[in-house]
Amino acid sequence: MSAIIFNECRRLEEHLKGEKMFEIPITSLTFLLQLCLRKVFYILRSSIGEFVVVMHGALKAIRTKSTEAQHGEESNNPEPTSVNYHFTRQCNYKCGFCFHTARTSFVLPLEEAKRGLQLLKDAGMEKINFSGGEPFLHQRGDFLGKLVQFSKEDLQLASVSIVSNGSLITENWFKKYGEYLDILAISCDSFDEETNAHIGRGSGKKSHLKNLYKVQSWCKKYKVAFKLNTVVNFYNVQEDMSEHIRELAPIRWKVFQCLVIDGENAGENALREAEKFVISDEEFHQFLERHKDIEYLVPESNQKMRNSYLILDEYMRFLDCRDGKKDPSKSILDVGVQDAIQFSGFDEKMFLKRGGRYIWSKADMRLEW
């Protein structure tokens, strides 16, 4: 094997004879290095699979560094195009796999939250998603409504969205704030009330499914794009939801694989125990296969989900999930967006790969209301 590599390197050397090495432009040197690596890559490909992966990564790294050098880009300083602001951790549901639990009851004052949103807009934010906890719980949704209105009316963001369990939304809220909201995503993990009870998606005697359909009708009435989120777990992995999904007709159906985060839904100090909800990659794949004919299905495995979201907590700190837990940055209110985002662990390539950028402004969706 080493003899083959030696001969290939000698062949490359022959190409360089007669050249003045130090007069070769850097682009040519980069090309030659890539050529050499490619040759070694193909020679070893058939016998050393693991080494092939490393060589492939090396080639990609050379291209990335070359591009960064030409354009002055820094890979650890992404732009906050789409941000998820979990302004509260409090919730009226007790979903067993929840990965953003009620570890504090803190909520920023309204004006401070607005200041943070302005900082994000100035740094390049185009889309804001408000989540929790349950975002409609604090001040009965009025705090949320004011943030939605500010984001659309003052900041003029392309997209303003919310993720909610739907149980506390009222029609009056839509009347007051619906025009400023692009997308409302409701979480629903089953179309069987007993399964929802096992999961913890419910509160008292209220029917989660009745609320779901009611909110969907309000979205249509007040011209808000309706979206659906589902976490696939041990209790719903065998369910066929096709009929109900088609009836609800969301613009997107996000299907997540149950994710374990240390300190949130796993570990000694966690408020939830998600281990009993976890499914295998194969089980997740089987669920997706069962629903593959639904054109607006958007699947997210653990691998796609873990680092591909820019998450702000209740203190406006970015949360780095790369090590299977949430490590907070300093608050953007204290150090600014650019300093804080370097500690976000955000995988911008995976964000794009999972379809994180899409038509997210209702003005561009051409929906039939």
C-alpha cells in the first residue's frame, strides 16, 4: 500500500519539474494539495473505510478555509436569521419528554425583551419564533401579543411565529393580535385522548383535540398560517395520523424524534424523565414511512434537531446543546448578539439542510383563507 502511495506522489512530483515552486499562486497550491489528497483518498477507499471519511472531511475543510480566506467569513460567527425565543419556562401541561422545563419562573420585563429583539434585528434576524413553556400562560397571552405586534409592526420582521399547546388561546387574542402573526404552530402528538393523557399533553378535563381543531379554525378565520408539531415517542410511534393530518391541512407538519437533554428531561436534577419515551432511529424511520405520502411532512431526527436551532432562554442567553445538555452563553442584553452567538453551538449547515429556511411570511404563501 505504501509503495502505491509513494509512486503516486512521485508522479505528482514529475508534474512539478521545471516549475518555480515559490512563484506558484496560492490557488494553484491549494489545487495541487487537493489533487494529492484526492489521489490518496481514492487509493485507500477500497480498503480503509474509516480513513476515507477522514480524508473526505479534510477535502471539505480545505475548500471551506479557502472560501473563508477569500470572503473574510468566520465559521463560528453565524447570522441569527431565525431565532427561537423561549421567554418563559412555565407551562400548564406536563409532557413527559419536555426538553425545556420549568426550572425558573423568570420572565424579562416587556421593554427589556423588546430591546433584545431590536438587537437581534440589527444583527440580521428575519424570523422570530416565540415559545416556552407555554407562551400564552404569562399575562394570559397579552405579553406574547405585544411582542408579536412589536416584531411585525416596529421591527417589520419577515416572519413572526408561535409554538403553543393551544389550550389557552382565545378568539379575542386573534382579534387583537392575529394580523401581526404569520404562523401558529400547535403541538399534537396523538389523535387519541388516552395516548395524550399518557404523554402528559393535557390539563384537567379539557380535550386537547377539541382545542386543536378550534384553534385551526381561528387561524383560517383570522388569516394566520397553521402549522402542526408532533414528537414521535414510545406511546405514539405505531399510530397512523394520516387522515387527521390531511383534515387539518397545516402548511407544515414538523415531526420530531423524541430528544433527551441532560438537566431538562434526563439526569439527576431533571424535572422530566424522557428515557421511557425514547424510540430508536429505526422506529422513527418506520413512522416516517407510514406517513411519507403527506407532502408537507418535515421530519427531524435527533441528529438534525440538536444543534440546528438558535435558542434563546428566558434571560436571552443562547443555549448550546452540543454536549447533550444546555450550556448558556452570556445574555445578548449584556454582551450583544455577536459575542453571545459564538457560544450558541449553532450548526448553520444543518439548519439549512433540515429546511430551516422556507417561505415563512404569510404574505408570500398565497393561502386560500
